[in-house]
Amino acid sequence: MSVRKRTWTNQDGAKGQAWVAEYTDHEGKRRLRTFETKQEADSFHVGVTGELRAGTHVPDSQSVTVAAAGRLWLKRCEADGLEQSTVDYYQQHLDRHIIPVIGAVKLSRLTMPMLTTFQDKLRELGRSPTMVRKVRISLGALLADAQRRGLVGQNVVHALPRSLRGKEARAAARQKGKLKVGVDIPSPDEIRAIIAAVSYGGGDSDGRCPLLLSAIFTGLRISELRGLRWDDVNLKRSELHVRQRADRYNKIGPLKSVAGERVVPLPPTLVSTLRKWKLACPNSELGLVFPAADGSVESYVNITRHALVPTLLAAGVTVAALDEHGKPSKDDDGKPIIAAKYGWHSLRHFYASWCINRKVDGGLELPPKLVQQRMGHASIAITMDVYGHLFPSGDDGAELAAAERAFL
């Protein structure tokens, strides 16, 4: 294996040169790769030497483009039985971010510098740090699948230093910021207004009242509420079991993680509301607590449009709707357009804050581990990363003064 300089004379008499890396692959075939600089050729030489020793080298002629590998990856995801929403999520990353930038590049030619350039290009196109990181993770999964198929020797995404990946994750977290009451989490007064609007606005007959109260006082994800069965609600013991969910395509399936299967206690008001709703609830072959009028799984769009949004508008929990330029939208008469301030996940955030808040402030004051279990988080780290700043602290000034006196 060697790196040598090649020179030639063009038809116009101009001199040309390139650097050639020559090697013999594991099948005994002679291979050549040409580079503009000696540094690139030497770098390739070192990489190929390692791949040949490890038995992972894939020549250009046997490699495929990133786009072709992406299509193979999506087929495997479907064959493995991943949820359709997850496959669609990967499809979006592939079609919107990966293929337009590096889709024509062969896997064997992907390098660490090219990965850096790829991420820089995504940022230039206006992608947020969080989106860039998510797309890179999808690219890493694509390359891992190609590696298993023998289409590429190295996964450049997984070769990134952990310190760099951690730094980017922290930068994305800083941009997102901490959850704020009144911005990301409904305030207690806003929750009271929502409850009043749904309780006295005729929400019992169409299920809005039990649905909104369940979202507020159980913290279930909207997919879990849409998939909740009466068999999993024990009104005598004032608790419900989370065992399944409904995806965006209205398909009932398992929870996304083992930790999602949990038992959630019900407050008295919600128990009473659910007792009344059970008598009026549409018949459902699936035994759902919040079905559509025909007993099937209620779609996310309908349950948002007909339950959440009207209730928040009636409660006055609103914000000005913004146009594509981030400015307040106005109707044809020049009046500001008002929109619902929160989504379903914000009600889940409220439940977490209610579990965390002190009892003297109307909260449950639960320890972090119990909050994790109630929320169905896979680890305590997730709970603390998202809600750690909400946990009450003691009187730091008094504690410092006492410690100082004891020390001195």
C-alpha cells in the first residue's frame, strides 16, 4: 500500500497533479483513490489500513449512495415493526434534511470533515441546534444499518467524540431553556379557569369535562388518554392503569417504554366526573374511555379541535396568533386573531408541577422518584432534567448562616 504523486500535461500545455493512494483489498484486488492533496491521501491511507486489518473495508465500487442506503434503512424499520409515526419521523429527516445535502454521496466517501460540513450546511439552512442533533442521530442509525449490510466500513457519526456530542446537547438545552410557569406550564389560575370553563360550559355531555380533568389530574400523554380503556380504570380504588396508547394513525398499540406502564391515583372530583361520564360514554367495542362518536379511536386532530381549543378560548387562556414572520395575525377586519395558549403536553407539564409543588401551595410535594413513576419516565434523569428546577428548596440564607456559625 502506498501514496504517490501523479503529474500530467493537459492538451493546453498546463501541468496537472494529484495524489494517488494505492492498496490491495481483502480479495486481492488492486484499488486506487485519487486526491487533490497529499494530506487527504495520507488520511485515507491510514483509514483504509485500519479497515483492512479489521476486515471492515468496503471499496467504492461496492458502496451505495446515502440516499439508497436511507431507503434500505426505512424498509428495515418497517420490517422490524416500528410504529408508523416513527417511520414517518425518519422519512422526514431523510427527505427534508439528509438527501438534499448529502444524498448523492457514496457511503465509502463519508468522512468526519464531511459530517462537520453537513451539519454546518443544515445550520445555514436555518435548522435549529436541536434539529441538527436529531438529524445526525438519524444519520447514525442509517449508517449503522448500512454497516450491518456490509455497505460501509465506518460509522462516522458514532466515531464522534462523546465530549463533542455532550457539548452540542448542552447547547441545544440552553437554547430551549427551562420550562416556565405561564409560558410552558399553565399557572394555577389558568388551570382553575380551564376547569371552570369546561365544568360549567356543557362539557359533560360530549366528554370534554372528563377528558380535560383527566389530562390535568393524571398527567397522561394524549396518546395514552386516547387509548385508555374502562377495564383499566378502577373507580372503586380511585386509580387507573396505563397499559396501551393510540398513535397518530389511531392504531392501538403498546406503550413506548416499560416505564410507561404505571398506576396513577385519581382525585375525588375526577372519580365523580368519570362515574357520570361512564353512563353517557358512547359504546365502544374497544372499551375506550374517550372514544369517537362511533366508538372508534378518536383522532388527535379532532380531540384537539373540539375539546382542548374551544375550552381554552372559553377560559380566556389565549395568546395572539402569529404569522409566518412572527408578528400578530389579523383578520380581514384588522382585528387580532386569538389562539389557544397551550397544547395537551402543557397540561402534562402542569400535572408534574402539581406533584412537585409544596402542600402549603396546593401541591402534592412528592419526592423525585415518585414523580418519575407518576409521569412514566424511563429514568430519574429525565424527570430531573425537565422538572428539577421546580422542586422547592429550603431557606438557603438561613442554612448558610447556620453552617457558617457551626464552622467558625
